[in-house]
Amino acid sequence: MPVETTYTALRAGLAGFLDQVTDDREVVFVRRRGARDVALVPADELAGLMETAHLLRSPKNAQRLAESLLELDRGGGEVMTLEELRHSVGLDKAS
């Protein structure tokens, strides 16, 4: 459940709010009077959201990803170790 606070309360307890965001994976919404609200999220979660948005930006890629998920739901796909996957895409070869 997201945490809500004010700008004034955030300033007074910044370290605690940042710990809550990073340690507890909480989203903190900061309500600001007279200005647009902001949110604090863990940086790695934001990076993941940005990557997902990038991958879904192309309609063709979004369709491919959706089809892949459907295939997995139907029992398709292949279980591989990391080493097998690296070999299958040619990443195990010496540079």
C-alpha cells in the first residue's frame, strides 16, 4: 500500500522515507500544495518500468511479447540453464 506524505513531512523525515522506499519497496506519494504531486520509487523498479515501456513502445514487439507469454501459458517454451542459453545465442564464444 503506497504511503502518502506532505512535502513538509518529507523534509523532516527524509532519511526514514528513503529507507522505507528502498528497504520495504514502498512507493511514497508526496502531496504538494500548489504544485504537482511526485512519487518516490526504488530506482531499480523505475528502471524496470522504463525498460518495459521501451519494449512495448513498438506495436510489433508488443505483439511478439504477448504471443510469447501465451505460448508459455500453453506449456510451450524450453527450460535452459544460463550456460545453455548463452550458447544458443552465441555468447559463449571467445571475443
